[in-house]
Amino acid sequence: MSFTIGVLTSGGDAPGMNAAIRAVVRAGLTHGWRVLGVLRGYAGLMNGETREMTSSSVSEIIGRGGTILYTARSEEMMTVGGQARAASICREKEMDALVVIGGDGSFRGAQALANLGINVIGIPGTIDLDIPCTDYSIGFDTAVNTAMEAVDKIRDTSSSHERCSIVEVMGRSAGYIALHCGISTGAEDILLPELYNGDEKAVFERVIKNRKAGKKHHIIINAEGVGHSEEMAERIEAATGVETRATILGYLQRGGSPTCRDRLLATQMGVRAVSLLAAGARNRIIALKHDEVVDYDINEALAMKKDVPQELLEILPLLKR
Ligand code: F6P
């Protein structure tokens, strides 16, 4: 019996998505299945943009950032009409299942397809690490290491000029990159969208206190969700007299060659997607829990919640002198 799967990447790209595509394609082909690469996420799916994947179409991509299938954010996929269209293309293309590599929003699209009778498997891929059902999402390790290296460099020039530096990292509504990057660079301040109460006076006071204590720099990691880094820099300089600069790292955090952790987990998760389908599973989301690759029913997965890890937050006050 012939079996056809589709695979797509959706939402913001993340380093390691290519490794996941490669694993899905190679493991699928090993089962003797037909594998269709869907271009440009759900937007491409709605236009029927697919291409036949072979073993060689995923050669030499495990170490490449971005996604060879391209990605997009699709407003239309949030509408009933768009979802129906996407489901009908899956049927037209005779897909027995669709593997969706992306974040929470992409999984909501997958859930809509599942409700329309399409078998979907989700693989978590976003640098933001904000998918509630999983401890890890493909791309986070690479992105946070990119941010960490950038902050190390900014610290050099910040110390030479005895400045305060605000470094804005990605994370529109989640502070995971800011928190991990802030702890791993020994930043003096970390502003998270989940917790920051807008108390700039407290920030000013810490800048002044550190300066009095002889510190040559003051690094503030600011999450995108808090934002306004340029204006904040001006206010800090005006209130403290310490020269302050802002750097917004932006999209460079989404690119680059994936780390070993991202390549490995992407590969494990891609293979898991195929073995689930081979075992007859329907509508699952793959996750990492306590360092183990697991999978959940899609409705159960999307009902989960997660908070910023308390154990990391508790570290912060202990490091402020
Ligand atoms: O990939 C996640 C993310 O990087 C967020 O942190 C950010 O807010 C968003 O994507 C921006 O992406 P885009 O401009 O491509 O929509």
C-alpha cells in the first residue's frame, strides 16, 4: 500500500529546521513512502506548492540554517476558509499525513487540519522556546548561543568605553532567550516581558550603584517584548549620567549553522514523526520532556501552559551585588 506524507515549515524559521526536514524525508523514504515537501508553509500549501523529495534533495542541509522549504506566516490559515482550503489540498495531493515543523501558531493550524480529518504530526521549531508542551524547541540553542556571543563582544567595547549597554534579544512575548542569555553572560539586568513591571527607576539605581562600586560596564539584556531599547538608553543616560548605547540583535539570531544540540534533537524528532506514523498514530505533537523525546495528543499538547522557569529566576537576585 502506498503512503504519502507532506512536510512543511511554518512561522519564524529556526536553525535546525533543515535537519528535521532531512530526518523526516530520509526516514520516510526508508519506509518506502512518498514524501512531498510543501513550500512556504501553510500559504504554499493553500496554493498547492509541493515538490517531490528524494534522498538527494536533503543532501548537505543538516548544517545549514534557515529552511530549504521556505517558511511564511499565513493569516489565511487562521480563517475557516483558509483551513478548509489547506485540508482540501492535502486530500488532492493524496497526503496520508502532514508533518508540521513550527511553533505554537503553526500547531494551531495543524489542530484545525486535524479537526478536518487530516492526520498531522507537529515538531517544535522556534527560537523562542515558548511552546508550552515541550522543554525544548529546535533552534533555541543556536539562537541563544548567537546572542550570548554577541553580548560577550558588546561587553568588550562597553568596558573599554565605560558605558552601559542595552542588548535587545528576540522574544516578542517570551523571555527565554533573554533569561538564558542574561544568565550566561553575567548581565547586570535582565528584562523579561513576563515579569518586567516597567520600573525604570530601579534600573537607574542599579546602574548608579554598580558605577559607584567600580564596575566598568552595565549590561542590560532586554527582551523584544519589553522593547523600546533606544529610548530606554536615552533615559538611562539622562538619569544616571552614564553613557548608554542600545544594540538590537534582531534577525541575526534566527540564522546560522545549527549547534550539535539542535541538529541532534531535530533529527531525533524527525525520525520520531515518521515512526509514529508507521505505527498508525494520529494527530500527535512531539516534545522533549526531562531530556526524553515524547509525544502528546495535539489537543492535550495545545491545552498545556508553561511559565518562565522558577529555578532560573531564583538565581538572579543571588548574582546581583
Ligand atoms: O521566531 C520567533 C520570532 O523570532 C519572535 O521572537 C519575533 O518576535 C518574531 O519571530 C518576528 O518574526 P517576523 O518578523 O519574521 O514575523
